[in-house]
Amino acid sequence: MKIIFKYIFVLLFCLQSFSVNALPDSFADLVEELIPSVVSIASTTMVKNNNQQSMPRFPEGSPFDEFFKDYFDKEQRQYPSQRPMIGLGSGFIFDKSGIIITNNHVIEGADEISVIMSDQKEFSAELLGRDPKADLAVLKINPGDTILQQVSFGDSDKARVGDWTIAIGNPLGLGGTVTAGIVSAISRDIGNGPYVKFIQTDASINRGNSGGPLFNIRGEVIGINTAIISQTGGSIGLGFAIPSNSAIKIVEQLKEFGRTKRGWLGVQITPVSKEIAESLGLPDEKGAFISNINLDGPSKAAGLQEGDVILKFNNNEIYKMTDLPRVVAESDVGSTAIIEIWRKNKLITIQVTLGELPEESYVVRKNIKEKKSSDFYLDSLNLTISSTNDKQGVLVIQVDEESSLQIGDIITEVNRELVTNANNFIELIETIKKTGRNSLLLRIIRDDKSLWITIQFLK
């Protein structure tokens, strides 16, 4: 009997030792290595000063006119028409050449962006690209002689509920703040759009942590801290991070093109309700019901039909309608997708060549051109165009945000001269520019409608 108790005691001791060893004594050594790769972001936005009052009007020659003029001139000097509003957030070094990742909402609308390193060195940043739908932004600084330490990325798909997490950021302006917790849940849908399923963590995240990294205990970034749920505005242990596997592809595209290129199927979908499932003979309510098809989209050309139910997309089960937009958007433009659908009580497999989701370009990249031989960039208009397939007009690929043109417009005439292709368009523009004219009258096709607009040469 004593021998049995002896072995039980030894077994319990081993189990206790294993449990203790599984917990790190401290994150200090790891954090010391990671902090230099995390930065603070300060965004400055000029806002109108609503404190100003307008000067009252008096009859010409009134003695009050000069008195009030002096008063309001003094007030205007004291209270300028605009004042700076400072926003604070976090970010991290994606590439030691000076590429910084943060959230879009940290820098959105900013007139100036500054990046502050862990050693308090400050750099002015250029916005390379941003994606409001995924809430990501990419910045560029010129580090000069400063040696930057970039992060390493981990595989967020391998993150498991219960894994340790470490958040480093700039909450409430307190830069270099470190908190720890665990992965509370994965693939969370918190209503922030169809393109991201979040990692949930109970590591303390507050305002200012946005854009900062969420590390695993190997020091790899597995998420980008983005949102919290709180009734008070402070952390209550419900923090959410964009998974690294979803972010990396978007970041690379923002870095290269200034915008995100998402796969496009060209369908409108609704949930599969109990009634729809019953009427179509489906065993459950999984999938995405196709309610409408874009006549010019990839799905129409591939043979998908209204009334089909998409059950799988490239071996990804579509459990809910909201699963489909994410897996389609994460697929490469031009790639072939294998789609399993339910049609007339049968499972059917269809191959679809994905198009590119039409999206607004949020950043003007004057120094970047699309890397396609069929596309042409015009410095005089800050405009990128491409020839169309029907040998009439040119397609607008990229354009200045303030222009009357939009991406997807087809220019068919310039100053009443027909446009046949990109080379013809460029020749017309150069000829008109030499005349000294400042404006161009364009006839365009937008949403299948013919419009007339004017644009001006850049000065």
C-alpha cells in the first residue's frame, strides 16, 4: 500500500511541475526585445474654430465701424479660424526600410502624421495606402541613419483559445505600455464589415492601443489591435485584433498599389432561412442564397444562377452568408475558384475566374504607376488610364481624389474629339496642352450613362 501512495505522490508532483513550467515566470526578456518595433502615431487634423463671431454690419461712415473692426481683428488673431486636433494611436514597424502598419481610423482625415519611436525619436510619415473596410493603413517614414527593428509575423490560423497574448501600444498617450492575456475566442464577427473575422483577447486594450501589435509568446505578431467593446470606454477584457494572416496580404497591396485588390464574384446574397432551406430541399440552413447576379460579373459568365445556394468556396464551408464575402475577397484577382452549389436538389461544382471588386481608391499615389504594360500614367492630369476591349475610349484606372473623374469611367471624347485607344488619348492631351488651355471637356460613360465633365491640367 505504501508503494502505491509513493507512486501517486510522484505522479502528482510531476503533474504540478509540468503545470508550473507551462506558465512563464516573466515576459520581461521577450518584451525588452519587442518594444523597439512598436511605435506611437500622432495624427494632426485642422478643424474649424467655431468660437469666432462675425463682425456686425454698420452704415457706411458709422463711428462704430472702426471700433468693431479693431475688436474683431484682435479676436481673429487670438482665435484663428482653424485649430489643430491631435489624435493618438499605435503602430509597428513592418519593414526596417520605414514601412509602418496601423489602423485606418488612427490616421483617417489627418493633415499631418508623425511616428514616435520607443526612444522618442520622431519622424514625419507619408500615407502610402489605406483600407477603411479592413481598418488598415500603411505609412512610410525616412529613417535616415536610424536602424529600425521590424516585427516577425506568426500564423494566426494556428492561434488557439487559451494561448498567451501580449499587447504593446500607446493607450491614452502612455507609450510603451505592455499588457498580457489570452486568446479568448477566434473568428469573431463584431459587425465591423464582412472582410475580417477578429481574434478576441482579454489582454487590456484601451483607446490609443489601436494599430498596435498583438504578439504570441514567441514574439510573433498574430494580430493588429483594432477595437474594444465597453460601456465605459475603458478595457473590460473584450479586445479584438485583425488576424495577421488576413492583414499581411492587404498590407502588401497597400504598400505596392495604395489600395486593396479584392476578389469579386458579382453576386448579391441573402441568408438561407428555414423556409428557403425547406423549399429547396436543403438539409440545413447553411450557405449563401444568390438573390441577384451582376450581368457583367464573373458569376454570370461562369453559369451561376439566381436561386443557387453556395455551400463551398475553394473547400471553405459557407456556414453563414457572411462567410462568403470574406473568403472571396481574400482570393486573388484572376484566380480560378471551385464553387459547390445546390441547384434543383443537386450538388453542382462550377469553376469561376474571379474579377476585381470595384472599390474606391483612398490615397493618391503620384509616384506610383500600375505595373501593367497596357496602362498609362499622365503626370499632367495625375491620371492612370487603360485601353478598353471594344476599341473605343479609355478606362480610368486611378485618379486624383479631387477630380470629377471616377475609377471605372470610360472616356470617349476629349474636347469633342473621339478617343479610340490609350495612345490616341495621350496624343490628344499633349496637343491640347501645347495650345495653353487649362481645361478639358470630356465625354464619359459612367454606370451605362453618358455624361459631360470638365477637368484641368495640374499646375
